[in-house]
Amino acid sequence: MSTNTEAATATQIQHTGVDESLIPKTLEGRTVGPIDYMFMWIGDGVNLGNMTLGASLVVAGIATLNLFQTFAAAIIAIGIISTIFALNDRLGYRTGIPYVVQLRMSFGIKGSVISSLLRGIPAIVWYGFQSWIGGTALNEIAKVFTGGAFDNVAVCFVVLQLVQIGLSLYGFHAIKWVESLTSIVIMLALVYVFGVLLTSHSAVIAEKWVHAKGSWGLPFFAFIMMFMGNYAAIFLSAADYSRELKAGISDGKRGFLYFLPILIAYGFVLAIGAMLASATGISNPVKAFAIVVDNSYITVFVSAFIVMGAIAVNMVANIIPPTYVITLITKLKYKVAVTITGLLALGSFPWVLVQDSSAKGLGMFILIYSAFLGPIVSILLIDYYVFRKQKVDIVDLYKENGPYSGYNPAAVLAMLIGAAAAFTKVELAWIIGLVVAGISYYLLTKFAFKDSKFKKGTIFE
């Protein structure tokens, strides 16, 4: 897209009244280079939750997957993740539009409200959850440095939340340097832990994980689905990230920009999680750290890791997407919306979610919303590549009374059909929902609504 064309498009879209943050990013306005982009995904991957996923491979000291099976499953999952990322980020990268506007292409302006909330609400809940975990860790650091004089998790949580709101006011400019800093620091710390595990616990790790028989059955495929589930919400809103990436990067190279950092971060973190569980028999990485790295500063080290990991994950996955949803629905400015997002995270009552008694309910919440994520991304891909042949009039997407006003019944029905099918086998929910919704959307658009002008851009009222 030429500079003159971009300027003309921006002028037309500004007249629709949308906030500046939702207007397509111009090529000159993109500041994130390939290296920064990779650091962003490394920062997102090196966190305690992903380490816990690795530890889950070793139950009561017995490996459900061995070393080879673990990395085989991980590489398969990362390959699928990178492919979907590169496919779904293409519209955002080429045109500069965010995910909430991309949804209008398939669901219509009214229909996109529901599908955008399915991405935004879980992100707000996880924002609060991660922040409370980070606040708890920050409180542990404060206790060490004050000799136990200070002990107030709520205050630390509020402080951390205010810091994150302040950082997110700067948008991707803040994300770029926060992710680069945290990923480097955390990776260096993990390299140290990795060295300790190899030098002091290699025999037991080899016995319980490396030489374990493992399973090529359901546990192997369930792990692939769990792995992909961690990214299901993020690659759904891939346009939110690719629209910030500098121009001139081919589709194949962008796929590499996802594959390499996710492989490095996840591969390393998963391995350390499994190694820690093998060496200690403890699946909780925080407690396992304390045993493996035995020194007086372990509490500060582990707590700092948790705090930085929480900030890194929130900055990438849990702040920007719901902010765009609020901006689009309420017409509020970006900085107001991002502040509201931070305040809404308090409404998720994260101090309740982290309790053992809430674990079952939280798990049910994850299953419910994730069942819709596979169907939505499938619908977006079928629509963009099969029906529209990668040709979309961007200005029309912003017109409240234009061809995308109303909702597309084929997309809404396909999403519901895919989600219903996903609940039949929760261990494979994402892939089932993806396939069923994709087929349903194609058939509904081709036959049930064959007389509509949807393929030309018109959506039913």
C-alpha cells in the first residue's frame, strides 16, 4: 500500500469516528523490528505457568512422556502454532488493522461484539490472575528486604497493577523494551538453573525422564493440545501484534519469527519444568526451585522471576486485546480504555481464583472459553483465504452503516456448532472446534445462505 493510498484510507476511516488506536497502522508508524518481535514472544513464553506445564509431564516422579516424546510433541505444536500465527496475522500485517476490526469481516459489526468479548473477557481475568500471583511474589521480596516488617499482598498487587497500567499507556513502545529486558534477565536466570540441574541432578533426571518409556497415546496428543491451548487466544488476535511489525518481512519469515522464539522459550522452560519435577518429585516449580537452588537469596530470585514473568505475559497477551475491545465498543480513547482494563482486572477477584477451592471452577472457565477460540480462528481463515481470496475493502470494515453492518448468521451458527462439538471431547476441544466450525462455515455460506451477497462483502441485518 502506497503512502498516498494509506493517507487517503486513514482520512476516510477517521470520519467514521473510531479512536486513533484502531485506525490502520501506517508503514511509517510501525516501530517493532524482527529482533524486538522475537524478544516479545520469548518474554511471553518464559513464565511460571509454562514451567508448570513442563512439570505436569512428570507425575509423582514418573514421566508420562520421555525426553524425546516431550520435544516431539512440542515441535509439532509449535509448528502448528507458527503456521496459524503466520496465516492469521497476514491481514493485520498487510493493512494495519487490529483484531477487533478483522472480526467484522466474518461476523459483521454487531456479530463481532460477541466474538471480540470471547477474547477480551478471558484476557481481563488472566490479567488479574497473573497480577495477583506477581503481587504475591513482590510481597515476598518486600518481606525479605524489610526483615518481615512489611507483609501486605493487597498493597503489592495494587502497586504492580498501577505499574502495569502506567507501562501499557505507552502501547507497544513499552511492550517492546519491557519484553526485551525481561526475556534476557529471565533466560539468564534459567540458564543458571539449567546448569545446576545438569551438574547436580543429572543422574536422577536421566533415570526418571530421559530414559523413561513414556506414552505415545492420548497423553502425547493431549500435551500437544495443552501446548496449543496456551496460545489459542494469542494467535486468534495475531493482527494486534503483526500490525506493529515493520514492513518488508515475507509470510515465511514471519512464521520463522514465531517458530524460533517460541521454540527457544517454551523448549527451555518446559525442559526445566520437567527436570525440576524429575529431580525433586515436586510439580510446583516455586517449591522445586527452593530445593534445587539452595541459598539464602532463593526467595528473592524466585519471586523476581514470577513478578517479571507476570508483567511480560500481561503486556503481550492480556492488556492490548481487551483494551481494543473496550475502545471499539465504548468509543473511549486508548489511554482511558487501557486504564479501565487494568481496573476491571480487580473485578475478576484474583485473590479468590488462586485458592485451591477455586481451581475446579477456573479450569471449567478455561474449557468454556477455549471451546470458542478454535471455531473463531477457523472462520476467520476460511473467510479470508477461501471466500475473499485475501481481498478486503478495509474502509468498509469501519463504516457503521456500511456493507458489514449487522451480523453474519453463517459465522455465528458455525461458531456455536464448532463450540458444541468441542465439548464432546474436552482433551481435544480446540482441534475439534477448529475443524467442525471450519466445515460448518464453508457449508453454511455455500449452501444455506447461498443467495446472500456475503462473499461480495454484504452481511445480513
